[in-house]
Amino acid sequence: MTVNQRTILDNQKITTIKIGRMSRSSGKKLADKLNGKTYMDFEIIVAPAGGDCVISAQTSYDGDEEEILGMLLFTMANELVR
């Protein structure tokens, strides 16, 4: 997973984590399970690319990369066992 942090308007920090490539239907399932989860309010982005989709998670939570990636992985693991 690749983690990028950037600052946008009004000094708001956005963290984007590239999860990987998968089919559109799999990406939609992941988005349905993770969008808006936790106090970090994750947004899952499903972007078409070359026959499949690039899946990324994005949040405006003001934390460091390690904390945000840890929460995303924790949330994904919890959703798997439900």
C-alpha cells in the first residue's frame, strides 16, 4: 500500500492510501463496507483503469501516516470477519 499526504485549501490535510487493483464489483463491495467507517471517516475511491479499477482510501483525519494506515488495516480486518 502506498500512503500519500497532501495539504489542500484552508490547510486541510488529506491522506490517500492506494489499496490496489481489483474488479469494479469487488471495489464497490469494499467501498460499501468501509465508506464512513470510524472516526477517520474513510472514503473509498474506485477509479477505472485499464480493464479493472484502482482502489484507494482517503481521509481528512489529522493524524500521521502510520496511525491512519493502522486504522484502515484494522477496519478492513474487522469487516472481513463480519
